[in-house]
Amino acid sequence: MHLKDSKIIVIKIGSSLLVDDKKNIRKKWLSSFAGDIKKLSSKNKKIIIVSSGAIALGCKKMNYDKTNLKLDKSQAIASIGQIELMNLFSEIFSKFKLNISQILLTLDDTEERRRSINAKRTLENLFKINYIPVVNENDTIATSEIKFGDNDRLASRVAQITNADTLILLSDVDGLFTKNPKKFKDAKLIKEVNDLKKDIKNINIKGITEFGSGGMNTKIEAAKICNLAGCNMIIANGLNLNPITQIEKNNNCTWFISKITKLDARKKWIISSVSPKGELIIDDGAKKALLNGKSLLAAGIKKVSGKFKKGDHIKILDNKRKEFARGLSSFSSEEINKIMGNHSNEIQKILGYISKSEVVHKDDMVRI
């Protein structure tokens, strides 16, 4: 496997890579990492960075001990550290002429359909204007019930909603081993996992959770999410300078290979996730456009059935009422009733506010 085959890459970095045991910021490491990102960007790769470190940097600034922080205090510290974190990225990345932006997410933002679509669109628009999103869990408002708990899981959800090709989890070990390499000298690095159930069946994951900031358990859970999303995943050692170059050069890491194509994964997600909330009946011209891979526009809609919200799963029927597609609606049923039959450039005038031009975007649609 090679990173050169990946167009969208999500890279997760933990706090231990940014701040060492003595609370010193590892600027040299971050600079080498920025150099890696510059190389990937020059090859037209779309990069998303998922970074921990807000609480660690907040503790450093306030001279607090992270281990004794309660949730409400850690939320306040995170809000202080978030500025420190982004200033650090901005300072280093600007030297490489890399533009960065910040996105804060909670669990609900990636698992609640409408919000995950909005997050996806924001990330896509940032790619278009050549900005690299730096994503973090919104520690300032997340409660213990809705927290990701570890950025491995957040990173896998970000990879899922953006249709990423590869997720790289930069850890403090080279990858997944047959045993804990810090305890057993005969531990072997597993270079490739093609079947999560079979290939790791005989490995005691619980026995090797002490290495890696989130433990190996969370990384395997992240691999499962990626696997179902048609995204490959890598666990690699991030402590080295130029960690991404090291992966490309030495491949001394563990690859989790997904056997599902991204298109199949998305189809499965749209079709099986929830039952449709409504129906749209469209004319022959719109059906022809959809069969040619276009998005569904308001002009081609003849009738709306059911009551649904923006982001809900709906059926698309032809004028003989035969279902031939399903998708996620960019508008509520109430809005579609107002705009159907009209051209896209008239939508703003009819609704009184700016909105999308596609009723169902082609990326959010599956032909049956």
C-alpha cells in the first residue's frame, strides 16, 4: 500500500507529540510535520489534521497538573489552550506557506446526519480555497456523556464523513504488535491487517492498552469505523521527525486495509441507516439528469410526499411513481413545496435567505 494512491488523508496527532513529559512544546517536531504536510499538499493531496493538545497547552500556560483536573475545570482550560494550540499551528505552518483553519466538533456533529453533512460541506469548501482544516474535539462544551473520549475515534468519524482514502493515527509505537513490545522482546509488528476479525483474533488487545495515548483498543475501534467507510487506516510512530515521510520511505507501520469501496460504503450508509422520511416525484428531464450523474434540482420536482427535515433520508420516484433513487435532502419538505418547479437562481428570492442550489446533492444520492 502507498499513500500516493490517497487523495484525501486525515492525520491524527496526539498531545504527547506536541508537548513532551516536561511540558516543553516540541516545535522542532511540529516543524518537521509541517514540512511533510507541505510535500503532500504539493502533490494535490487534501489534508485534514485532527489534533489533541488544547488541554495540555492550557495546563502549560496556567501551570496546572492535567491529571487532577475535573471535567468543568478542564473545559475552561481547553478554551485557553485552544488559542495556544492554533497559535502554535499558525506560527509553524505559516513558515511553510500553509493556510490553516480551525474546526471544533462534538460527537453529535459527526453522528447526527444533518450536522455531519454541514461539517462535510465546510471541509470541502476549505479544500477548494486551499486551507488545511485542523479539527479538535470541542472540549469546552463536550460533557462526559457526549465526548469522543479519544481523538482516535473523532479522527475515524472525520475520515468517514469526508470520504477520506486513508486515516493516519500517529502514535508512540510503530503499529500493532502481536504482544506488548515494551514487555516482550519477541513481539512482532503486524504490517497489514486485511480482516479485522481474523487477523487480530489471537492478539490480546486489552493486554497492550498501556502504550499509545488512547490505548490500542480505541485504535482498533477507529479501524472498524474506517473499514466500514471504505477507508484504509495506518498506525505509525509519530515520535520521529518527519513522521509521514518515514511512513512513505520505510513503511514501518501497520496498515488496516478496507475491502469495501468508498462508493459501496456510502451507498450502504444512505440506504440502510434509517427508513426514508418522505418522497419526491420528479419529471423525466430530472430523471435523465440523475441517470447522468447530476444532482437533483428544484426545477425537476413535481410533488412532495411526507414531512421531513433538512438532512433526512428520502425516496426519489419517477413520474410513474417508481422508486429509482434515495438520498439526503438539503431542504425540508416545507421548503421544497415552496421552491419545486423553480430554477435554482430563484430559490433565494422565494425562501428569503441564501441556501444550496441542489435539493439532493449527487454525493448524497444512491440510485436503486
